[in-house]
Amino acid sequence: MATHAAATFEGPDPTVAELIAARPFLSMHAMDGLLLDDVPLNRVADEVGTPTWVYSAATMRARYGALATALADARLDAQVHYAVKANDHLAILRLFSREGAGADVVSGGELLRARAAGIPGSRIVFSGVGKSAHELRLALTEDLAQINVESAEELAMLSAIAAQMGRTARVALRVNPDVDAGTHAKLTTGRAQDKFGIAYTQAAALYAHAATLPGIRPIGLAVHIGSQILSVAPYRAAYARIAELVHALRADGLAVETVDCGGGLGIPYRGQPAPSPAALAGAIAGAFHNLNLRLALEPGRWLVGPAGLLLASVILVKQTEAGRFVVLDAAMNDLIRPAMYDAWHGIVPVSAAEAVGEASPADVVGPVCEPGDSFARGRLLPNLGANSRVAILDAGAYGSVMSSAYNARPLAAEVMIDRGDIAVIRARQPVDALWAHEHIPTFLE
Ligand code: LLP
């Protein structure tokens, strides 16, 4: 296996001023406090309450544009399929689709969401290690651009279903290149021991077999080695192996039209060095230029992560012998990334006066009854009091989509800001919605 050490980042935490300066859509106004695209987050909190997810539409568009430009500059014929799992809100799907994106979906639910947002099947690819017969039927009914098949077993199942329906599935084989993406252990997908993809050594034979199966037209290969990847080296290693396979398949007389280069491009949550889209485009071009391939990408986090934040209020600040605990009205049920991946998210006070106050270490936690319900430990923060507000940054990806109603905490509201408009794109969930589909059986009446 090719290994690439995690880009460990040992620098000090960025200051509040540095966090704001690195995010052009944020600014601090002396009276109004923290602004997102010139809209005071205090106004959002007054109107919609907290906790609330707040997204910058302009930032999403700008990021899509930057990625598309990088691909064009590298002269790549590449279609972006936004990875719906990162944030599947209909408004966000619609926004990216209007910019020209297709969608990468991993379930029947995501497929139907993408369709509900107006994305045609011809711009949808279906990934995932275990698609049910029902989901494969749905994919064929919607005539998706491509189904990324991850095993011989799935290929056989798809062939039987497609033949029975009288349809032909355009199939890419997702290959496991046995490359370590150097990211968090829970975010790596391209090592041989991971559950994803078809073993590199078996891919060529399976591709040839696919070409003989009824209802299957093999059109290419797909690869995705992980998420929050902060170096292009593992991409280069993986793409080199895929390019080798393209050559081998073609040498055997098999047609390979397309390569899906996956997603995974990381973002600098903590100000650490992160590869640019141009660097990723360079890695793709390095492996695939001259091969006359249609290329696809499946980015999620890079497009949407930095464009969203979680706006929360301080319930109380608790001082113990061990230190200071800032208890928010947001919790791990809203944003689980710190608990699940030890993720670091910037935390910025919304009040200008507080933001410049003298900082000392604090643990920032939620009210959920678990020690893991923590957003930050020993974070340098100014004095905050009850009713202070904070923004938890870079929460646009894998934020609201991973929320639960644990501790009977309803799902938070979602707001999109565009050119001064504050649009509530998801109302705060009413608490009785939590038991709306529950029934007390007659024997308990
Ligand atoms: N394509 C496939 C096949 C994937 O499995 C994924 C992500 C993507 C594309 C998009 O990856 P991205 O560009 O967003 O890195 N919940 C975790 C992230 C899990 C990613 C799973 N797969 C987190 O909060 O960091």
C-alpha cells in the first residue's frame, strides 16, 4: 500500500481576527457585530432564533466558480457532480445545479432529493458500497448518467435487474487503488482493508466480464480515496494507478470513456496548508491528459463546508476548579464532527466588543448528557456570558445532514443569505414533530 503521512499541523490556533480575515464573506462591524455577506448574524438570531445554520449563497457560487475555472485552466473535460451527502438541502442542490453541477448520490433518498431539486438523471451518478435492488431499479428508471459499481456481487445484481427491465446501465467500476489518503482514520476509503471499491488486482478481469453481461455497458472507472485530504500526493498515487488500468483495459480491446476522480479535497479548518483546486486539477491532468477521457469529480466539503456556519447562543458559563465551560444551545446532535472525528472548528464571538476581549482557555460544550458533547477544549476565547452568541465556522458540510434529534432536541433552522436577503430555507422543527410518527400500542392504552 502506498502511504502518505497525515499532514499534521502543529501550529497555534488561529486567533479570532485571523479566522475572520481568512473568510472573505465574514466581517466584524463595531456596532452590529459579526456579519455574513454584510448581514448581521445578530439579526438572523433575533428573527430565527438559535441554534441556526447560516449559509452564504455567494460563497458557494464563488467556490464552484473557482473549481470550474481550475479545471478549465488545466484543459480538462470534466463535469462536477456535487456530493449530495455533504449538504443535501434542496436549495443548495438547486444553487449548484444552476452553476452547472450534476450530483453524486449514495442512496435512493439522495437520488430523489436531487431529482426534487430539478437535477436531471443525465447529470446524476450513483455511488455507494451497498445499493439495494429497489435503489438500482430507481437508478435505471431515472436513467442515471452512471452507476459506480463497487463489487462483483453488485454487478451481477445490476445486470439481472437491468436485463429484466429491458434497460442498459452505464457502469463505472469503482476501483480501490490501495492508497492511504493520509486523513482521519474514519475518513479514509482507498486502502485495501477498507470496504470500498473493487480490489485493484481484480478490476481488469471484472471490467472484461462486465462487457459480456446483459444490461451492462461498462463505460469507465471511478476512484475515491477519502475525505478532508490535505495533500495532493495521495491523489497523484491513486490516479497513476487508475491511468495504468485504463491503458491495460484498452490494450485488451475494451472501451474506457470516462474516469470519475472522486471527491475528498480538504479545507483549512484550522488555517493549515490545504491544496488548491488548481493543485487537484494538476494531479488529474498529470495522470489523464492525452488519454481522451471524459472526467468527473465528486467534491462535497470543498464546495459547501466553508460557506456555512452554526450560529448558537451561550446558555451559561460555568466556572469549576478545572476551568471554564461555555455551554451553548447547540450540541453534538446538531454538529457531530468534533465528537466523531475530533474535528477542529473555528469559534468566533458575534459581538465585536467580546471578540476583541482578552482571551483565556475555555471548553465550549453543548447541553447533551454525554462527555463527548464538546465543540472545543482549551480554546482561547474572551469572556462570554449568558446570551452571548457565537458562530461555529466551516459547518456547511457534514453539519445539518448529520444532525439528529438526540435528547429530544428538534432539528435546528437553516437560513441562506443572498444579496442581503435572509431566506429561512428550513424552519426550526416543532418539538411535537419528534413523536408525530410514533404510536402507543393498544395494549398500553
Ligand atoms: N464521493 C464519494 C464516493 C464519497 O464517499 C464522498 C464522501 C465524496 C465523494 C465527497 O467527499 P468530500 O469531497 O466531501 O470530502 N462525515 C465526514 C465526511 C464523510 C465523507 C464520506 N464520503 C466528515 O464530517 O468529515
